Amino acid sequence: MDRRRFTREFKLEAVRLIKERGVSVAQASRDLGVHGTVLRNWVKAFGDDPVHAFPGHGQLKPEQAEIARLKREVTKLKAERDILKKAAAYFAKESM
């Protein structure tokens, strides 16, 4: 069975239904066909960071984007270090 995927707009509308219109999580769960726990998680995620909630489709939160950038940089630096180690070993052999 495949996991259902919801768009950012759907999630935002579900959160608005609960927070702004005062619909209970149980009622919204029945109306939308989404488990109540999932709805509670969406409300919590929206409450924690409304601007960056539900990034989806390759959009990362700023912290996640920074981590990804740093991982790429570490990979690049390790490759450069390995090249320099090999070059140093090569030139050390030549000088003997």
C-alpha cells in the first residue's frame, strides 16, 4: 500500500480549518479522511514555524539546506585533501 501524499496547500487548509474555523481535530479527520494524529502533527509543525512548514517537493527548511551545503563542502574538502596526500607522497618518492 502506497503512502498518501498531500500538497502544502491541502495541509495549510486543514490547519486553517482547525485553528481558524474552530473545527475539532476529530471532525476534520472524518471530513478530510486523514488520521487525527497526522492532523495534530500538521498543526504542531505549523505552530512551530508557519513560514517554513510543509516544505515538500525539494524545498528544504533553511537549516536543512545549510546542512546539505556543508555536507557537499565536506565531501569536496576530503577529495582535495586526498589529492594533496597523493601528491605529497609522489613528490616525497622523487626527492629520494
